[in-house]
Amino acid sequence: MNLAYDLDEDISHPLRDGRIKIHDAAGFEGMRKAGRAAAETLDYITPYVEPGVTTEELDERIRKFMISKGGVPATLGYRGYTKSSCTSINHVVCHGIPGPKPLKDGDIVNIDVTIILDGWHGDTSRMFMVGESRRKAERLVEVTYEAMMMGIEAIRPGVTLGEIGSIIQTHAEANRYGVVRDFCGHGLGRLFHDEPNVLHYGEPGEGPVLEAGMFFTVEPMLNLGRPDVKILSDGWTAVTRDKSLSAQFEHSVGVTETGVEIFTKSPAGLDCPPYKV
């Protein structure tokens, strides 16, 4: 869930001290369980994403599923947000609010979920192609996934976050897509949003140096057109200024002694589009 611009939400939390936290084995175990529950939520909702369904119907299913897993939706009640997920359709970049409008054949939609399980946050999102999608939309979705995974695969102790951002930016721009700069990934764990901010652009050598035990999200947003976005009057929904399509993927990860662990991998193998169920 990409709400890094709202980090003040956690400012009074006793765990929020402005430092990047280093977690132990118990933290990894907590994040594995929360991350798996988040991934299972998206696995569960996959067959329901089809023409004619409303995003508020999907949201209600997501809420009930999270509760059935013993968790709660982190977004429900967050700074006044009233839904259990974000559903961002076509030119909506992120933070789309579930509503009564049915999905149409050819839509693309990002579903972003965060579950709190035993005090740990599992945060992940995927793109879904509704019915028969256009090739230009499919390609945008594919490249966005590739960019996220290329960034994640470079994570290891000693690498800077700037290098991760540079890898994502280079792949996106090589395919002539705009990399959104207004939002970024974030640290997480016991807090929904924590240090560090994870930019999806940058230069090698810039930013914090990664250490084993760091937890954060990698969640690039790529636009078919320019990277510029604007926030609608509801205070949440971010859209492309030029109304071009936008796509996003997100994983929660932990830096290990030798590389990276993805906490939100799909148990059903539905991470990478196109999804088969």
C-alpha cells in the first residue's frame, strides 16, 4: 500500500523513531505469516475479477477473507479510509476507492491489500486484466512486473536503495514508460509505514545502504504516458494527468544475509500475469 506521503499517520506511534529498523528471526517469521495471508487474499479474489463485478463487491469479499484468516484490513479506518483495499482502474495510479461501478471488458485494475496479522503487516498488490485486454495494456502490466522483480532481485546487504531504483527506472524508460515519482515504497513491519522511503528511480550509490533485517515494500507505478499524477477531490485517488493507463505491482520483502526474501509470494503461483486459475 503506497501511502508514504502520509507517514505522519504513524508519527506518534512509540515504534516510530525515524530510524530504519533491523529485525530478528522472530520478525522474519511474523512477516512470513502476514505476507502469506496477504498473498492468499489476492489469490482468493483472482477468479472474481471479471466483467460486471463491482470493486465494492470485491472489497467486501477481501474484508471477509482477511477476517477468516485471523487478521484485519490495515486500510479500514486508516485516516478515515472506509474500505479494506484499494482498487485502481485504468488511468488510476493508486489509492482508488472501491465503489459501485462495474468493471468492463478490457479494463486493467490494481488491487492493493494490507493485512495485519498478529501485529505484523503483509502488504502486496497485483494487476488484473479484466476480460479481453488490449496488447498495449498487457505490455504495460508485463513491464511493470518485470521492473519490480528486477529491482527485488538486486536486493542484498551493501547495495543502496538508489541502485534498486535505478534498475527499475532503467527498465521502465527503456520501454518508454513514465516512472511515477509522487509515491514510493516504504518500510513496514509492526508499523504500516516506516522508514525507509523506497524510490523507484535514482542512481547507484544514492540512498541508504541495505542491511540484513530491513523490511520494506517495492511497488513501482509505471504510466503509459508521462509520469505526472494528480489527486482527485476525494483526497485519495491518484490519476495520471494525461489520462494514460497506469500499472503497479507490490511485494513486501526482507533483506537477508545473502540476498532477499519475498514475504508476499503467491502460494498458488499467481504473482506473474497472465494468471491461470
